[in-house]
Amino acid sequence: MGRILVYVFDSSAIIEMIKGDQITIEKYKQEKVITINLTYGEAFYYCIRMRLKKEKFTAIPLEILEYDLKDIEHAMELLAERKPKTKDFSFVDAVVYTVAKKNNLTLVTKDFGFKGLPNVEFITTS
């Protein structure tokens, strides 16, 4: 029997892994690092901005969770609801959270724009 999926990782959590944060790496070392294509892009862009070798990014075996237009619509409803109250909540944040919620998964993040939402696990870094 396969491992039960529990988490979806936001780009901030993936970036902590890329940076080599031992607390994050140790806590989630037994988990599949699942995300969506948009957060994949954000993490990859971080590597470009920081001029890191591509191997730093590809060393983390990311799995991409698919989503559809209905998910985007639900995400935009969430964004419209949260944006007036939480400036640190973006389009990508809304989509990754919506996809995690749809799949009954907990979102792992360092981003406090998710504060107050259910099924979010905040990481602390070293």
C-alpha cells in the first residue's frame, strides 16, 4: 500500500529546503514534496534570483498536483475575500491553498498571509 499524502508545500517551504534549513528538512524528510506548478515556478525563480546552481533546485524531488479552472475560480473567490484584510496573500497563495484544501491536504508554509486559515502548518526555521 502506498504512503498517504498529507502535505502540499508552498514556495516559502520549498525555498527553505533549497536554502538547506535543517529544521524544515528534518521535519519533512519522510514526506513527498508535493506542490503546484505555480509554486514550482516561484521556487525556481528564487534560485535564478539568488544565482544558485540548478542542482540546488533539482535536488528536491518535487511532485506536481494538478488543478482545473473550477479550482482557479474558487481560489479567486478566496483571494477576493482575503486580500482586503491580508495584503500578503497573492494569486499563487490562493491557488495553492485551494488545491490543498480540495485534496484534503495540509499546506506547509512560512508565509503568514495564510494565518487564520484551517489546515495550514507553519514552519519555523533555524
